[in-house]
Amino acid sequence: PRHQHAVLTSKPAFSCSWAQETLWLGGRMASAAEKVESEDGDETAKQETKEPKNRAITQQALRACKPVLEKTWVIFIFAAIAVVLVPVGVVCIVYGMKPDTFSYRYDQECPTALPRGANNEARLDYLYANTGNPSLLTCTVRINITADMPGPIYVLYEINGMYQNHRRYVRSRDDLQLVGEHNSTDATCAPLSDYGGNSSLPINPCGLVAWSLFNDSYTMTVTRSGSTAPLPISSKNIAYKSDVKSRYGNFTAVNFNPELNDLRGGGQIQGTLQEDERFINWMRLSALPHFRKLWGRIDTDLKKGDVVDVQVLNQWNSYSFNGQKSIVLQNTTWLGGRNIFLGVVYLVTGGMSLLMGLVYTIIVIVKPRKFADISLLVN
């Protein structure tokens, strides 16, 4: 029989004890495959063994740092964490509050033909009855700019109440089809693989995600010092470059929301998939039911006191699930949009570390104890 004996030798240090396991072998280690001889001396086939090889990593004999946390080191670690995280948190909060955001909820004001107190069922009936007649689905909302907004200014739509993270919704897409690998559809796109259930009319791009494309649109004018001028909105360079280049092909959609009928989902793709960056942004799913997606970019500055009139074509159905729709104007800093969450996390973590360090220091001063006192060991 084989026997293995391990001897653990350690070399203490002030703050880190380095341990090296030295493996002493009694007898011979078995190889990965060992020849077994029969009683008459004939050599038989090689026999596999699960015994680990005699290496440092397989025998768990690697050098390892085992820190000795003396009280001085504990206080230093708490203080170092606080010194780093608290200033970072302050900077993140300051720059997280600098961007200006103006939003306006419009789903209850458009269309203007219905009273403001009308329920969602009545609004849904009106939407279906006037589909294809944009003049009856258009309204104008006004946003007053109360602070200077240097460009670029981002135009976003905000939806509340839509669960894009639902499993069936997330699965209903074909990424290989989106990139242009094939034109056919498969089971992953169910229930929207073929138009009207006709296998001779495959939908490309298929699936619920693409079919429900957001199709509200916005046209803006700005009034400054009594003068009104159009406010151009660009739809270029609003999606991730990696998405445009690698995830979507340069081809036009086929059988995609072709008619204004009961099968209609959302909007149509403008140009090729790679060219329609609003479609690309829509296909990047949100994890929460309250989300914003980038719709366009304004490259001019807005001044305090400006009045922005937004003509909204309200045709995307949010009424069937009692959702809410808003338009958002927002600028950014190097940290992104208006959001203090990251700064609060840093401040809370740094503050807790500072508090724990102070409490530990007081305990050490008020009730000191000898380091590694063996009298405190329980027999």
C-alpha cells in the first residue's frame, strides 16, 4: 500500500504568516496511467487512476498569505476605506446632481379630443379607431426650461409599467437573424415567427421584442425672447457603436408590421436595421418596469427661460396595460445623467467603515487585551 505524509511548516511575520506545505512521500506516487502485470508476467492494458498528480497545485501545497490582523492593522484598514470612499462619494453626488432633467407625462393629455379624465379603455378604443390618421393622434405639450442646458441634450422616452424582463418576451427574438446570418425564423421567435401564421411569410426581424417597437414621435420648436424656431433632433450616434457594428445586419425588414390591422404591433423600421438606431435602442431590454430609452439628440444649447413646445404623435399603445409615457430632456456630465445613487453607495460604505473603525478604537482603548492571549482559549 502507498502512504502519504504531509508536514506543514510556517514562517511567521509581523502582519502576514506565509505557510508552505511540504509533501513527503513514503513509497512511490502512482502515475496517471500505470501498467499492471498479470501473474504470468504478461503486460496488460494501461489502467486509469483518479489519484492526483504530485504537483503543488493538485496537492494543495502552494504558498499562501495568512494575514495576522493585529488591532493596529484593523484600525488602519477601516480608516483607509473611509478616506478613499468618502471623497469619491462626495464627488459622485456633486456631479450626479449637476445635469438638468425636464420631463412631461403626455399619455393622459393626448389625444386632445378626449377629456383628461377619460379612462384607459376609452383611450385605447380611440387609438384603434383612428390608427392611420396622425392628425387625430397628435397633441402639443410645453416644457419650460428653468436652467441653462449646454448641449448635447438627449431626448428620451420614459415608460412605466412595461415588464420587458418577462421570460417569454425576452426569449422571443433571434439574434442570429438580427445580425443577418439567416432570413428564416425558428421557435425562439414564438409567437411571432410568421406573419398571420402563414409559413410562407416569415417575419424578419421576428419576435415580440422587435414587433412591439416604440413608435411615438416628437417634433420640437423653441421660443426664446419672443422668437420661435425649429429644434432639430438627430437620430444618429445615439446607440452603442458595438451594437450598430456587430449585433445588427445591414438589411431591410421583411413582413415587419406591414399593415394597419389587428396584427400590428408597434412601429416600422426606418431604413436598414443597422441604420435605425432607435430600433437598436429599443432592442436593448430593460431589467425594470420603469425605464428610459434614448430617442434622439439635440446638438444646440437651451437657455434658462426657453419654452420648448413638443408636438407628440401618440400612437404606441400603453393603455392596454395601464402604462405611463413621458418625454424627457436631459443633459449629462462625465459621470452620466442625473443620478446620485452611486455617490450615496460610496458615502454609506465609507461612513460605515469610519464608524466601525471609531467603535473598534474605543473598545481597544477602554477594554484592552493582550494579543494572542492563550488564557482566553476554552479548554
